[in-house]
Amino acid sequence: MSNQINTEDLPGSVEGMKDKKMRRVVLGAAFLMATSSIGPGFLTQTTVFTEQLAASFAFVILISLLLDVFAQVNVWRIIAVSGLRGHEIANKVLPGLGIALSLFVVIGGLAFNIGNVAGAGLGLNAMLDIHPVAGSVISAIFAITIFLIREAGKIMDRVTQIAGGIMLILMVYVAITTNPPVGEALANTFTPEVIDIFAIVTLVGGSVGGYITFAGGHRLIDAGIKGPKYLPQVTNSSIIGIGVTGVMRVALFLAVLGVVAQGLSIDPNNPPASVFQLAAGNIGYKMFGIIMWAAAITSIVGAAYTSVSFIRSFHPIIEKYHNWVIILFIVISSSTFVFIGEPVSVLILAGALNALILPIALGTILIAAYKKDIVGEYKQPLWLTIGGVIVTIGMGCLAVITVIDQISKLLA
């Protein structure tokens, strides 16, 4: 196995990178971020909120996407300008902060990857009638195989793009099938009947929270795309990633809205599967299986790759054998699901930690944007800073509420 996940990207130096490879890495980073956020939780979350808020959920999607832009663009640009990973930037802002951030990301990523593995098993069960546990093992082996290949970075880029494309096509098809009230949804996008702040912040956390914030940015600098001159490509990549996530969210929202508008009842035990089955019968259920598996497998890859990227610089051995560490990460999360199941207490604690990661990470990045020893002579646009501060404060308040709520539930 290659010691570097991106050796195919660096023919001597990034200066020699061909336009085709540049486009592939830029799109790969965008889809890595997008597909990392589009996991089993994404499908369930969107379905449940749409059932609760109906057409008003369109406004939630719009606001959350705007907040996502400020979070992702700020983080990706500073990572690219500095050429440093998120935890390295944090350590420069405040010694030791990077270690704490890394622990949050790795613990949260590992715990949530248990859910991703479970989702992959459920996807294969719906698609091919394979037992969920057997399906999770097969999926884990598939994910591990990616990192056993010499050109792992290239394969990862391709897998995320293909899986993302398949999910998008199937999701749009089902959305059309349910014949949703598009006019009502469009009207509620700007003048909603109901405004749910908790739903907005939940979507932001699910789209750019935890390791997802850094997934694409780390992929780009690992591929050698760093420095002020690459800011246009970096910014475009982050916006493409958010755009893909947004289109998927809108397509699923419209599919669910079409079912709700028809007065059909969604099964609370498996909301997204119920929607696809109601929309297109048994074929729809099989489509759900494909989408669930694609969403889960790309989230497994994204969570493992990004989480390990936070500890690569901790020791030369980890840097040298980081592909093997990624594989170990997948093995641990898969084994936990197979032999123990989903440990609820761990997932609850991980959820509380995940709520803390975005405001800490984004706040650190905003400070770093004005430190010359990190960004040199780079000048951060004021509008980006202001938007980033708003997201940081908003998510910070929710994080405190979430932690208190989760702790009280654990102690009850």
C-alpha cells in the first residue's frame, strides 16, 4: 500500500498537476464533503422534519444552506491558505486546542460510523434481502478495499462522485413520482407558515458539523492544492459540495412532501423507506436500499478518512501508515456494530460532542484568519467573517442546550 493516499495527485509538485486531475480532485473533495453529510441520519432527519413542517421545511432548507456556505467557505479557505489541517491551525491559535479538537472529531466520527455501518447493512437488506449484519460486514470490506488500493485517493474521489450521482438521480425520480405541490413549497421557501429554529440548526449541524466541516478541505491539501493562488478552486469546490447536499435535500423533501400531501401515513419505524415504498411500491423500496447503501458507504469512507486526518501528524508512524489506521478505524466501528450493536449511551455522548465541534472549529478558524503566522498576508473578506461569527454564535448556543439536555437524559 502506498504511504500517501494522494501520490497519484502529485507528479513531483502540484505545479505539474494537469487540469483533468485538478478538476477530479476539486470535484472529489466536493463530493467527499457532500456524501459524508448525506448519511443514514440525513435521510431520516429530512423525512421526519418534512412530515412535521410540511411545505414550511423549504424555508429551513434555504436558511441552513446559507449558513452552510459561511461555515464551509471560511474553513476551506483558511485550510487552503495556511496549508494546515484543522487541528494544526487550532494548535497555532491556542496550544493544546488542536489535540482537544482531534479527540472530539475522532470520538464523534467513530461513534457515528457505527450508525453508518448499520445503515449500509440496512441498505443491502432492502436492496438484496441480505441480513443487515452480513450486509454491514460486506459494506465494511468494500470500504476497506478502497484504502488497500495504491491509488486510494483517486478511487475515493470516483466512488463518492458515482455514488453521489446515483443517489441524486434516484432521489429526483422519486420526487417526480410523488407529484409534490411545488408551488406551495416555493411560496413557503420565502414566506413560511411555520419557522422552526431547532430544525434549522439541526440541519446545519448535520450538513457541516463534526468531521464533515473538514472533509473536503483536508482532501484538497492532502492532494497538494494549497496556497492563496488556489482559492478560486477551493471556494468553488466547497460551494459545489454544499450545492450537491442542497439538491439532495430538496429532492428528498419534495418526495416526502408529495407523500404527505396525499394524506398517506409514513411508518415512524423507518420513515425514509416508507416514503420510497409509498411512492413507487416494491421498486421504490429497492431504490431506497440503493440510496441508503450509497449514502452509508460514502459516509463510512468520509468519516474514516477525515477522522484519521486529524491524528496523522501526531506521530511519524501514523503519517507513514495512515491508510492502515483508516482501515483499523473502519474495522473497529464495524466490529462494534456486529458484536455489540449500537451503544445508545456512546451515540448520545457523541451527539453532544458533535454539537460542540462546529462552533469550536469555526470560531478557531475565524481567529486564525487574522493571524499572520498562519495565513501570511492573506486578507479574509469581511462578509465571510461576519457570516461565520453568526453561525458560530448560533451553533454555540445550540451546543450548550444540547449538552445540558443529553446529560440530563443520561442522569434521569
